Amino acid sequence: YDIAKIDTSLQGSQLLPTIDAFASLSNRENKASSSNVPNSVQDSVTARTIGLRMKVPLFEGGIYRSRVREAHEVSVGARINISEVEDQTIESLKTSWANWQKSLNNIKNNEMAVSAGKVRLEGTYQAMVAGTMVILDVLDAQYELFRAEVGLVESERDAAYYEFEIMSHLAMLNVDSLKIPVEKFDLQKHYEETRFKF
């Protein structure tokens, strides 16, 4: 967007008057010698010129004005694109935040389901030992506990995914924000080491 604004100003400057300063210095020597004259005559002329030249564009055929309009339209288009990207980023961030909150609620619900499943499995097993339930009831209780545990793992995975997605929208997916214990890539050092290796 900034480059488009600069281009608009540059194209508009071609419609403005220009002033050029100039200066020149010339030195000319004439040597007149004759075989009849024993001493030669020397003549020297020095010319100095200083001035200003002003150009005013009276008629340019419309080419510069059309370039200014074109540059202005490019600038407006760039501003609109920036606005659209900002709006899309904000909407994506809102969606990711809502999904993250939903996955945190799912974690709580699945944790309660796992706790209830463990209690149910223990109760079903005790009832089977007492003879009031069969092994099929215990297997059903184990399956329900397994499903609750899978749901818990999936909701934890979703929460981690949406958390990273939020960090991505906020431009926080980097070594510093994540506190990853790795050596940071030094772009300037890499440039210095590889700039003549092509």
C-alpha cells in the first residue's frame, strides 16, 4: 500500500514544473604565429555561464494524468485488499477462539464422562461378581469408558490445535513465543555467509 501511494505521488510529480540549475566554464586559447613575426601572439578567452531553466508542462497529451489515475486506482485497490485481509483475519480469529472455548468445555464434559465411566465399570464388575450382571454388561461398560477416554483425547487435541491456530492469527508462532529450546536462525549471518555463493 505504501509503495502504491509513493507511485501515485511520483506519477503526479510529472505534472509539476521543474527547475534545473546549470553552470559551465570554458577556456579557449588562440595561438597565432607567423614565420614573419618573431614573437607569437597569444589570445585567451574564458566564458562562464550560470543559469536556471524552468520547464512547465502545458500539454502532455494526457499520458501523465492517466498514469496518475492508474496509480491512484492501484493505491485504492491495495488499501481495499489490506482491509479485506484484516477482516478475514479477525473473523478467523473469532472462529478459532469460539472453537477453542468449545473444545475446553468438551474437555470438562469428557473428563466427567470418564469419571462416570470408571464408576460404572467398577459397579458393573462388582455386580457381575455378585451374580446380578453378566460379562457382556462389563464389556459394555468398558466400551463406554473407552469411548469417553477417546472423546477426552480428541477434545484435548482440538484445544491444542485451536490454541496454535489463535497464536498463528496473532503472529505468535515463533521460537520466542513458544519458548522452544533451539538455536535461533540468524538471517543476517546467513546472508553474510552465502551472499557470494551462487
